[in-house]
Amino acid sequence: MVVLGIETTCDETAAAVVERLPTGRGRILSNVVLSQIAEHAAFGGVVPEIAARAHVEALDLIVAQAMKEAGRSFASLDGVAAAAGPGLIGGVIVGLTTAKAIALVSEKPLLAVNHLEAHALTARLTDGTPFPYCLFLASGGHTQIVAVLGVGNYVRLGTTVDDAIGEAYDKVAKLLGLGYPGGPAVERQALGGDPTQASLPRPMLGRPHADFSLSGLKTAVRLEAERRAPLSDGDVRDLCAGFQQSVVEVVADRLRAGLKLFRKHHGKPTALVAAGGVAANEAIRKVLHQVAFEAGTVLVVPPPELCTDNGAMIAWAGAERLALGLTDTLAAAPHARWPLAEVTKPAHALPVTSDVTILDIIATGLPKIAPAKDG
Ligand code: KG4
Ligand code: ZN
């Protein structure tokens, strides 16, 4: 089963072709990612209108390149997947509309994939991780602990009540003049700093739930920076080290709480899986290993290029859904907001045989994804 996947929810224009083998294992045939970092850098963050325009300009070429590198024609695909949200709505519309056009013209099933579900299922593509596992998803837009019980079967155990972890890294980088994206820059500065020099809070530490809060920590860094201004290079390094140390302690504590909740309600997880750009951070990876070990499980972290946004994860999630008959109609809506709990589950599936086309599916009018809850 071979699926094209398109990702345009934030600032990466990406397309990939992935094969799902009959054994359930995956193989990446191509994976093309065009980052828009240069377009947004001058503004210190992603500008939605610039992102949408850049997706429009690049997507056709990126899809063509992914197909060429995979040595595939549209006619030889089994399905066409696009991230239908959550994300910046302009970009989501560009990717989903392109996928619909390809699906319609080549008479292939459409898979309107939830971007978070794609992050959640990536460990099955890279490592064949069996259900159920505990996912820690930490990116610029999301910070969640999720019990991944099956395709379409997700229980959120914890989330951030304000900023995402990647967002906090980006904001700290901005206020310290380190540029965008902030995560790698703050991590680099933190290496040379003393984390004990600034006294910063550890929000949510010790709470029985598994939620996060990052905005108070970011504000504390800002106040400390203002107190010390003008900042020396050493001050910047110490503030980065202090901020990162606080994040590491909070992540460890929140994941311990999340894994406890997991065990209570869903038994022992097969793994702790990390995903999202923040999982590229060495200090955070180190503590994740430790937390997984303490919980008697293993840590699975897909390679960095599959932790950050990419088309392969969308294609793979599409293939997993297609294998269960979870296809979508051309009426599938783009979503700015689309919680994991609202994705369609296999119980609502229609079986998909090789001779069912997108036109047949449109004719039946089933199945449909949950209505949009944007905003
Ligand atoms: O998953 P991703 O590529 O895009 C989405 O946000 O969906 O994640 C990007 C985020 C940015 O906020 C970036 O600053 C953060 O991940 N990030 C990091 C590191 N590398 C990327 N945060 C901390 N340490 C890093 N090494
Ligand atoms: Zn993402």
C-alpha cells in the first residue's frame, strides 16, 4: 500500500511517499521538506499569511519532487493524504485542496489526516512500536502527553494550559536576541551557562495531574533579563541554562505524573515515545530516557527529521487509516483546531477494497470526518 502525504500546517512545505508493507511495517520511498525559516526569521516567528503564500508557491514542486524521488506516478498510488489540521488555516487549505485535486483526478481515496495523529503514529513507521504507548508530543504549537491505544484511539493525559514548550523556547530566544527558531539557539547557549545563577520557577511541579504551564517561566526569564540589563554574553548563557534546567525538571515531573495516569487507566505502556521539534533537545532526551527507565519502559525517539514536521508522517498515518478503511470524502473540512479525541475511529470505518475509488466513496457519502471546530 503506497500513499502520498502532504504537510502544510505550519512553516514546512513537505511531501513524501511511504509504503505500508503487509506486515504493518513502513518504508519511506521519498521525504521532501522545504523549510520556510528564512521567510519568517526577520519577524521572529511564523507569519501565517507569509506561510500560506509560500506553501502555494512551493507545494506543486515539492509534490513533484517527492513523486520523482519515489519513482512513482499518481496512478500507482493507493491513497493521497494531507494534514487537514490542526494548524494555520491558510496553509492547511493549500495542502488539503492540493491532495483533493490529486485524489479526484487520479481516482484515489483521500485521507484527511490529523497532524497530531501523524506525530503520534510516527514511532510505528520508524520502530514498529506496538500499541498501547505513551506519547510525549512537544513542538512549537503543542505540548501533550497522550495514551496512544490504537489508530484513531487517543486519550489525552496532559496538555499545556498556556504556551507550548517550543513556543517558550522561541519566546525566550527572542527576548534574549537569539533569533528564530529559538530551540536550538537556547540549547547551544545553555551548554556554556550556569543554571544556578538565575532563580526561576518550576511551574506545575508535584501536581497530580499531567498538565504543563510555561508562560510564567518565560515571564520569569524576561523579568530576570530586565533586572540584569544590559546583558553580558555570560548572562545570556546563564539565563538559557536556567530556563532549560527548569524545563527539564518540569518535563520529567509531568511525564512521571502522565505515566502514572497511563498505568492506572491503560496498563503498562510498550514505550514512552517522544515526538515534535523539542524532542531534538539533548538535555530533554536525556531526562526522557531516565523517566522511561524509572517507569520500567523504553524510550523511542524517531530520528530528528521525522520528529519535526514532515510529509512521511502524514503519508504513514494515511496508510494506517487506509488499511482500516478510514477514508475521507472530498467534503473533508480543513481545521484550525482539531483535538486528537475528535478524529474518526475504526468502528466507523467502511472496508476499502482495491477497486473502490474516491468517486465511489463520494457517491456513498460516507464516511465523514468530525465537523470543524475552528477557533
Ligand atoms: O515539530 P516542529 O518542527 O514544528 C511544530 O511546531 O509543529 O517544532 C518546532 C519547535 C520550535 O518551537 C523550536 O524552537 C523547537 O521545536 N525546537 C527545539 C529544539 N529544536 C527545535 N526546542 C528545544 N531544543 C531544541 N534543540
Ligand atoms: Zn508538528
